[in-house]
Amino acid sequence: MRFHILAFTAVIVLCTAPAQAQQSACGPLTRAFSLDLTPGPGGGRYAVTITVNGQQKQFLLSTGSPNSRLARRVVNELKLSQRS
């Protein structure tokens, strides 16, 4: 039983040592940027305020989609070029 505990401890130490070495080489975490979030309707979604071509708009923040979509009206208001 004692051998199993020592073997288990050795495995844990050996498996976590590389991660600890990488962590110390990386340095402390720093904040790259931050966003002010506004709760959307119903409370389940958040919006962010962005400025495009000098105009501020609220945009839905979605981290689950690889694509972004804008209504044609918003594209025209912001004077953006359209792609299909």
C-alpha cells in the first residue's frame, strides 16, 4: 500500500513539473483589453458598444458563432461595403 502511495505521488509530481516550469517562464498574467457589457433583452445576451465610422452602435456579443451578420439598414447607416 505504501508503495502505491509513493508511486502515485511520484507520477503527480512528474506530470505537473513541466506545467509549473512553463508557468514560471510565462510570467504574470496581464489584461489585454476589456469590454463594457450591457445586458440585452431578457437578460440572456449581452451587447457591446462599438464605434464604426464615427457612429456608436450596440452589437450583440456572440462567442458561439464563427460569422458576424449585420442588417442591411445598419450596413447602410455605417457606410460599410457589402459582401455576400
